[in-house]
Amino acid sequence: METRRRSLVKALVWNAIGFISMVSVGIAATGSASLGGTMALINTALGFGCYVIYERIWTRINWGRIYV
């Protein structure tokens, strides 16, 4: 079973990567750093919440696991 701390760290690292890429896309799409950054912050907050919930749900599902 995965610990909550590990799930949280994985979510933070993944969202940092996503935030950097989303800022780049937002700036390229809008031409505005502030608008692109705002879009990236909203996207990152939503993605973070969804990812943590998703990971915690999957830690409770035994389907596909092999126990040795």
C-alpha cells in the first residue's frame, strides 16, 4: 500500500512539471504572462486535487496486483 506522504509528493512533482508546461502553453496561446500564469495556476490546483484523490482511490483497489 502506498503512503499518503508518497502520494502527496508524487502529486506535487507531477503538478510542478504540469505547471511549467501549462505556463508555456498559456503564454504562447494568449501572449500574456499574467493570463497564461493564471490559467496555469487554476489548472494546476484542479489537477493536483484530482490526482491526489485518484491515487488514493487506486491504493484501495486490489485488481491487477500480484502478491508474492
